[in-house]
Amino acid sequence: MEPQAAALAAHRADQQQREAIRRGLERMRAAERDQDDPLDSDLAFHEAVLRATDNPFFIQFRDVVATALRVSIRLTNKIAGHTARVDEHDAVYRAISAGDGASAAENMRAVIDEVLMTSTE
């Protein structure tokens, strides 16, 4: 669901919504320096992407996505010993900002794949 949401956000996000995604990304960077909560900052990023779709279907799944992220982020952090990969999230943000739906979806898939691969190690 998130790759499709990222693609839609690339086409629909206004400046304020892109700024919310950027703020989530900046919080993730701060979390890498122990200046923010890794889970909360990652959730803020993903929730901002969902909201940027302006699609009630995606927005209503915010809580479902948040629950899935809470589980996967905790698992990834425990197994991999690190917080979310900020560079991969940055690629999603840049694609959304550029209005490139295909790249936004592809980069969001990379974010999800990294979590799935880590959780099977």
C-alpha cells in the first residue's frame, strides 16, 4: 500500500504536505543523533506521506500502517542494530518533491524491502 501512496503523493502533495514529509525526514536524521525518538520520527515520515495523498482510503489506514511500522521498526532496530535508513527515506521524499510517482513508489518499495530482508535474517 505504501508504494502506491508514495506515487499518489508525488502527484498530489502541495507545498505544505511536502514540508511535513521533509520534517519527518529531519526528525529521522535527529533520531540518528539521539535527538529524537527513532520510532516516532519514522512514523511521522510515513504518516505525512499517507496524508499527502489527499486520499481518504490511504489516510484512514494511517493507524494500520502505524501498527505495522511499530512492529517492523522495533524488529529491524533490534536485529540490525540501527534505526531506519534515512537515505532511502530521503529518496522517497526527493521523488515526491519532484512529482515523480514511479520513483517515489520504487524508493518506498526499497524502504519496505529493507525491513523485510532484515526481519528474515
